[in-house]
Amino acid sequence: MLIISLLITLIHITGFMQDPQPSFKGGERNLYSFIKNHQIYPEYSKSNCLQGTVHVSFKLGSSGNIYSSEVQKGFGTDLDDEALRIIRLSSGRWIVPSGYDTTTALVLPINFSLKDYDCENRNRDEINAALAAYKARTDLTKAIYNYYDKKAAGEAVLEEEIGILQLKAQLGYNEKYIDRLYKQALRKLKQGDLESGCEDLHTIRRLGSDIADKSIEENCR
């Protein structure tokens, strides 16, 4: 079971909150439901029991649109990406009262937690190692992307593919992983998140799989 809990407190970066204040359409309960229903626990963090709070800062335009959103405090992993995605997905769902200073930055802390994943047995050293490994994994993944980008353009050195396949196996980019990523992409598309959904679909292609090609043609032009 995956659980995401939300601290429903908007915090001004610049100081104390002053009236009038923006609110989520339908109130705090709807905000909680929106995040819970749209959240997809990211694969790396789920597999490595990475949990905690990500603070996302953002600004609201007069129509309730979100702009200038960024992670203020996070983990440097896919938890940050998911928290930011959810906040951006809420754009247009906010009520901004007349007279509100739209240049004011707000912060929404989002807490990710896992249950029934045996995470209580992971010690701090293992967690820290997983955090450190994420950056190394990202750098190695770029080498895979680069190879398949070149292959798609007819510029790859095919003899190098043996090494790339070994690297994919080392990083766990197998058929099971690709299938999970594809299902994740389809969930995002169903949520109306074309940007992130198409990013996942293109990631699948850049990992050397053609499973997402049809969905890319249909959704990501």
C-alpha cells in the first residue's frame, strides 16, 4: 500500500501570511484528495525505501495558474520530480482573491511515506547509499540514452551495444522495469499530464524499447 500525506499549510517564503489568501477549489479536503489521487510513487524511491517531505515553492497568477514552481528543499531524487509534477498539475485549480500579491512565493510541503514495503528494516546507511547512488545512476543512464539516440539517427557503433546491454542489466532496466514505466506513463496521460507522460514514453524509447512508439505517435506530437 502506498500512502502520501500532505501538510495542508501554505507558507510564505517571505514572511507571515496576510489576508487575502489563495485557496484550493473545494478547500483543503479537495487539495488532499487531488494530491492523493494523482500521486504516482516514483520507482527508484519506492524500490529503495526513500521517504520524507519535499517542499515545493510556487507562485499563483490571478486566474489560479501556477508559475515559477521549483523544489525548495528535497532529496535530489525522483521524489522531487513527482512532488513538482503534482504541484504543476494543480494549476488552474486555485482561487486567488482580488488584491492578492501574485508575486508572492508559496511553499507546499508534501510528505511521501511507504507501508508494507519492509522499509522499517532499512537503516540510515542504506538510505544514504541509495541517495548517493541515484546521481551515479543518472549519469550512467545518460550513456544509454546517448547510444540509442545515435542508433535512431543511424550513427551508432553497433559493436558498443553489448556494453550498453550490460549497463542496462546493471541498472535494472529490464522488460519488467520498462513495462512499469509504460503503465506509469499511461496513468499520467489519463490524468491529462501530457508533458510528464510523454517524457516517460520518450524515456522508454531512449532505453532501446519500441513498446511506447504507438503511444508516442498518438499523444506526443
